[in-house]
Amino acid sequence: MLKDGDMAPEFELPSDRGPGFRLSGQKGRSVVVFFYPKDDTSGCTLEAKDFSALLGDFEAAGAEVIGISPDSVASHARFRSKHDLSVRLVSDAERTAAQAYGVWVEKSLYGRKYMGVERSTFLIDGVGRITRSWRKVNVPGHAGEVLAAVRALAG
């Protein structure tokens, strides 16, 4: 499992904003990567809206914010439009990034076990190192907590 201080695994994934997103293309700037289970579900919608509401503050602190789920680019586009989201959403349909970051896990709901995304966020610095990670995220207040960590990193 990845730990704070580890180098972030590289990924290149299709984006709902045209060209794909490549982590190594962001060298020199911080990146907030939030993994979420599914477009247009209550917790995921609240999280994406919270990050979108603070996007200007993240950008002012020098950070890019990326949301990743296994949903398709088309699903992301509908999700963005329906909820007026401003964060970039990328599709991890093959779950390669989720597996690399250790967030594709066995989950349980009403006694039924299944594989899914564990809501997690990673703050990656300008050289590609994970400076802070949040696992099993509780959504209320999370985007603000991440923003405070970005600001502390920016110093």
C-alpha cells in the first residue's frame, strides 16, 4: 500500500475535457487526486461539488484538482453538466490507477461483497511525491481540509 512520502504512480487517463490527463505532465505543480466510486451518487456528487466550489482557491495555491472514477468519459460529461462541476474528471474504466494507488478494494454492502473504489484523496507535490493521503474519506469538510494541506505545502 502506498504511504505518504512514496512516489505517486504515473497514470494517463482520458478526460471529460478533451485531451487525456497525464500525471507526469504536471511536474512543478501540486496535484490533488480524489478517487470516488461513482458519478451522480449522493456522496460522490457532494464531494465533486465541494472540490468544484474551492477550485479557484486550489488553483491560487498552485494545485490542479483531478477526480477519478471507473465511469466513462461520457458519464463524466453528463455528471459535470448536471451538477455544474468545474473540476476535471478522468475515466479509469480499466481501474489501472485505482489498483496502482490501492483504492480498488473489496467492499461490503448488506452482507454482499464486491470490488469497488474506496473514496481516497492524494496530495502529490511538484516532483511527484505523495505528501499526504486520506483513505476512507468522510466527505463533509474534506475538500477544505485538503485545501489547507495544499496551502501548507505551498508555504
